[in-house]
Amino acid sequence: MHDEDIVDPIPCPAAFREGGEAASHSQAALLLALGIAMKREYAPLLTTLAEQPPFPLPELPSVVEAISEEHFERVLSQMTRQTMDGTARRVQLSAAEDLYRNAGEQRNVDSALRLLAASMRAPGELARVAAAVSTLDLVDTPMTALRILVNAALRSRSDLVRGIATSALVRVERDLRRWPRLARQLVRIARSRAPFRWHSHVSVGSKQTLPTHNTACLVHGTLLVPVGKRPEEWWKPGTGDFHQYLRTGPRPNVYSGSDYFYWSGGWSDDARSDAVEGLCRWVRSHRDADLDLFAHSHGANVAMLASHHVKIRQLVLLSCPVHWGLYRPDFFNVRDIVSIRVRWDLIIMADRADQRFQDPRIREHVLPVWYGRHDSSRRSSTWRSHDLVQHLDSPAISKQAAPPTPPPRRPLAPAFQYVVRIKGPVEQATAVVQALRAHSLIGGAHFQQVLFKNSPPDRTTTSRWSQSKR
């Protein structure tokens, strides 16, 4: 069902010569990469893909103007006739080999179009959908591709195929104004039926009393609805796969109350904005201290936006689609951020998002897994087999099971409060505070020093201390 992880990917174009899950995943990866490679605006995404490629990508010139629908339909008709005369796999293989043989030449655009058209007539559902996604990027008014994607988004039994199709349809919704009325209707039908319609969560029963250390909250992502079934509630206390793993392992204090957090899982920026407000309300109503957030897919983007309003101890991003211009964290409110992902995540490729964070303040761990399930990073089996708990440790996060209990302190006599503000680098402020501590008259004073790391020269660095009257 196209939902397995691939550890040893089959290179292209040889993947079009073989059958099986590994071959179909490699085919889909190349077909999705064609639309990225041929659009200049996706150059940063191509840079990320080229870091650890499962196979070399052919050199392709950029397509400046959209290819006309009439031209692509002629290519599609030609490939359909060839498919009738021979096998679809043979036609795909011939087009893929031409694509690599003519590397760097202008006619390679025609080879790419032939491969996309042949794959849209292939028997494999994953190849058809991947080819349709890149066709959306390259062809003006791609009606055939839209029909393929809408059918897959509504009827496919594969989470992977359904996620690729719906991600692409929602992404191109902004282009509906230049498409015919039928195209707009198709996309809106797919989008309206894609997310599972949940109302806002209403608390049932009393809230859990949260401990004061290492509490975690799970934030799910966009919901992929199985045909005739409910979505997998991996975040749900009591029955959720990942929740159970955290509760019995690295985060025994993961929130397990009846009023656990979830959101609509809608496929839109508006739905994520509502989720941010809901998450901030949930955090404030449950505790007034830092906590850990484990967030998957676009739920990770929800968590990053929430960090602008609430403090987070550790933020664990699982297979996050990186749209840095829209979603980024407030690093002053988060002590540590780690990103865990697979290589060449096909759903993120269909979303035309980046998979790598460029900011060095976000630690990254890339699993030795290719393509497969977008949900691999939040499955308990993945965390156990790859020992992902070790990546939760960070110099910024205490590794103690609980904070030490401070010794009782005698009430202080009325104290003088001194405040010193030093403008300049952190090193300069630290030197001044150390000199004050060494002074004989105030050496026994209580100091509280607030330092802003990587502060610009005009940021104020504040040091406070108090000293009891003698």
C-alpha cells in the first residue's frame, strides 16, 4: 500500500525497469523532483535534495513560462498510444533513459514531459499521482492532472498517496483564478472532504494536575482520513501509539488528562492559526511554566508559532514542512529545538516545502530512511529501533530527572535593591558582575544575572543583586 519505509533505495532510471515498493518509491521521488528542478523558485528545495540524493538527478533547464495545456495533451496522447502498443513500464523506462541521456540539453524538457505523461498513464497509483503533482507546476490549466489528484485524495486507500494528492491540491488553490470553473470545483470538493471534520475540543472531566518537570504535550498535524475509517489518533492518551511510548518511556509525565489538546487538522493557514490560539489557551490554562512539545508535520508549524506567545522548554519537530517565511519559532521563548525527519519525504516534496532548517539553532537528525511514511518520525517503532531518545538530550536542557529541592532559606532582613544596566557585549557585562562579586563590601550579596546571548550591541544586559542591611 506504499506505506513502508525504504532503507536501500533503487536508483533511477533503473527503478523504472523493476517492480515492487522500493522501485515505485524511487519512481515517485524522481517524478516529484522534476517539478522542483524545472521551476526556478524551487531552487532552495533542490539544494536540500541534492545534499543526500538516493540517485543523481538529471540536469534540467528551468521552465520560464508555463507549458500550454494543448502541448501537454498532445504529448499525453502520444504516450497513451505507445502504452497501448507496448507495456506502460517500457514506455516509462524509455522516457526516463532519454531524460538522463540528454542531461543539460534543452530537449531534456521534452523528455521530462514524456516521462510525466507516460507515468500518468501507468498502472501504479503512486507514480500517477507523483507525475500529476509536477504537471501542476509546469503546465497551464492541467485538467488531466487535477482529475488524477482529486480521485486519489478522495478514494485512495494509501495514506501516502492521499497525503501527496491533497497536499498538492491545497498548495495550488491560490492559482484557481486562472483555471476553468470545473477545475475550481474539483479542488474545492477534494479540500472540503480531506480533513476529518471535528468540532473544537470541549474538556470532559477535570484537568490533570501537571507535575513541575518534564511535562510533554503532543500536537498532531494535518489529518489524513483513511477511506471509511477514522484517522489514527496517535496523540490520544490511553490508546495513542506515540503517547503510550512516551508515557512508558522517556516522558512519563506526558499529559494524559481527559482534556488533552487537539485541533481541527485542517489543510489551511487559517486552520493552523486557529490551532495556535487554541494551543496557547491550553498551555496557559494548565500551567504557567515551560513544557516539552512533540509536534508532527504542520502541527510543528503550529507549535513554532505558539512559541511567540508561551514559553516552551523543548520543541521536538517531527517531519516538519519548512516554510521559513511563514512559520518560525521565537528562539527567546524556546530553550532547545530538535528536528527529526526522513530523507526525501514525498509528502513534503508534494507540498513544495523545504525539509531542512537553515538556522543552526535548530538541531537536526535525519533518519536513515527514504521516501516512505510521512508518519515514520512519530511512530514508537521508529523511536525504539533508532534510539531517538538520545537526541532529546541537549546542553540547553537539564538531564536530571527532577530539579533539586533548594534548601530552606532564612527570611532576609529588609534589603537594598541595586540594578545595573550595561550596554554592550555579554562578555563585558559578565566581567563587571564578577568584579562586583569580588568587592569586599558586597561580596556576600545575592546576585541574579540576566544575560542575553548573541545580543546586538544596543541590547541592554541587566544584572540585579540585593544585599541585606548590616
